[in-house]
Amino acid sequence: MIKEEVSGLVAKGEMLPLMEEFYTIQGEGYHKGTAAYFIRVGGCDVGCHWCDVKESWNAETHPPTAVEHIIENAAKHSDTIVITGGEPLTWDMGPLTAGLKARGLKTHIETSGAYPLTGTWDWICLSPKKIKLPLNDIYEKADELKVIIYNQHDFAFAEEQAAKVNTDCILYLQPEWSRREKMIPDIVNFVMKNPRWKVSLQTHKYLNIP
């Protein structure tokens, strides 16, 4: 397949820069502790300095893969599929989610919301970043708001973001992993004073699983 043809299929979401795919336990947020198949799509220009998957940023380092192949692999492992990145909404998620839904699979996404929402989703985890804020339309559709706490200012940012989501959206504060020992006491204190928030931890890292 010639390069121009591949680029066209990627632009339409019929191929995606696949970084990795794996079956594991969801470690964060509302669905923590449950089995899920993760599809990590390459490409992200949000550029969080503390990102623990910086290797996902450059889409060109990850092979364009037909969504039919991705769907076939996913369907072998779980009925819950989590699309993450990178920033998956860099790409059109319509073809991938249509194929997954046709197999009767549940579709979850983890996104910064910085790009237009495409695809059909059973669960949207919105994790906004100050560097590149979410687009307005995703706030009302988010099922879960997960704000990463790196420093004290992030608490104010979390409240700003919580004011924009729908009333049924579940609110989580999650310590940035390298700062967890410093920030967890402050997160606990904040949640106790503001009980509409919950604490999210990266439990998969404590369990030493992907």
C-alpha cells in the first residue's frame, strides 16, 4: 500500500497509529479493578511534562494498523474496550467504535478532550489538561472527570473544570505518580472538605501490572 493511500485511510480513521494493545485490569477511576482490553493509539500534541507514555506522542513511530485488525484482536479478550493514548481524539474514532459496537463490545475512552469528540462511547473519562483545554461540547457528555494533581494550583483547576461538566459526572482527583507521596495528604484533605470529589489512584502501578 502506497504512503498516500495509507495517509488517506488514517485521515478517515480506517487505519490508526497503533502503539500497543493489551488485556489487563483497569487501574484508575470508576472502573478500577475490572478487566478490560486497552488500545493505545499514538499521537498527542498536548505535551504534559509529567506524561508517563511520552513515547506515544509521535504518531509516525507507530505503525498504521487497519481498524478491522484492531477490532479482531480486541474481541478475543474482553467485552470492555478502553481506547487511550496519546490523545485518541487526534483521529476519527468513528470506524473503530462502530466496529467494536457491531461486535457487542462496550467502548470506553480516556481523553483530554482537546479535539472534537468522534465515535460512539459507553463511557467517557475526561482528563483535562491546562496546556490544551477541552473543547466545550465534551463537558456535558463526560461520565467521569479525572484531574491529575501535580501541584497546589491543580486543585483550583479541578474546581474550574468540575463547574463545566454535567451534574451526573463523577469527579476524581488523582496524584501524579512521581509526586504521589507529597500530594496524597493534600488530596485526602481536599476530598474530606469537598466530598463530591473522590480519590483515584493508579492501582495498576501498585499491582505492578500494565
